[in-house]
Amino acid sequence: MENTWSPIRVKYPEGNVTLTIKELLQYTIAGSDNNGCDILLSLIGGPVVVENYMHEIGVNAVQIRVNEKDMHQHPDTLYTNWTKLDAATSLLQLMYSGKILKATTNKFLLETLYATTTGPLRLKGQLPAGTAVAHKTGTAGEDNNGVTAAINDIGIVTLPNGNHLIICVFVRNSKEAFETNEKIIADISYAAWLYFKH
């Protein structure tokens, strides 16, 4: 696998660009930029720093040991990074409740998650047009056996009644087509929206 997904490289194919931390975060979160992710990881001291922070705030079922470049160059490390659904849900709940970040930082993060451009057919896929969804996708490639390691989407959905639904869907080790994996996420999201919308 190659680490080819990079909106930064698309916009600046010649390189030689200076980006602020805010811009790197926007590219990495809203655009799922792998290179932006690795730059940010290197700036803070590597993946294990993120893992340690997750544990410090009580999100324990998380392991982060390798960066995007390592995973793409060494596919055998793909499962080295992992999280459980309840950990992802807890992280979103902590963030949305404003318990772990300064108010201005939390506002920026939510705005960036609402601006996510990847995975429009996942959590948002079957929801009514205009439904506000602050979400983050994750995608791993297909191996030589036709198995997709991960197609994910986690987020916060604004319901018609004004409440919010935190939902995390991981599709793992699937032999289905990419479109089918995305539809699985959309189906679950829509079912949850129907159940909780009133």
C-alpha cells in the first residue's frame, strides 16, 4: 500500500509550502490527509504520545504505535493501531461535553469535524439533507486477498428534536465491495437516526 491520500499534495504538488498548525489540523481532520497526520505526530513526539494522552483522559481501549507512513510501507503493522467502539464513543462524548479541551479549541475542533469532506456516503449517506454531522472517517486499503482492513466513521449527529447522537461504526476485515461497506455504515446510521429522532 502507498500513502497517497493527501489533499495537501494535491493543492501544493511542488511542495515548498508553509502551513500553520490550524491548517494542518484542518487538512488532517476534515480531509483525512495522511501526510498532515504524520507531520502533526512528529511535532508532538510520535504516536505513543497520543496513546498516552488517551489513557490519561480515561480512554483506555486505544493503542497507537505507528504512523501512516509506517502502516503504508509495512502492511503487517496495520493492526498495531486499534481502538474499541466504546473508547471512540467515550472520546467523542468527552470532547462534545467540553471536558478535555479549552472552549475555543473545542469550538474549532467541532467546526472542523462538521466540515469533513471524506465519507459522504457513510454516516451521512442516508440522513436527510442538511443534517449536521460532525464526523471523522477512517479507511484502510484492500490487501492481496481482497480483504479491506477497515472502513470506519465516527461522529455526532444532530437530531430533529435538538438532541445529539454519538455514533461509531467500524467495518473490519470485509470482503465486500467498498460501496457495500460504506452502505453498511449508512444503514446503521439511518436506523439509529430513526430510533432516536423523536
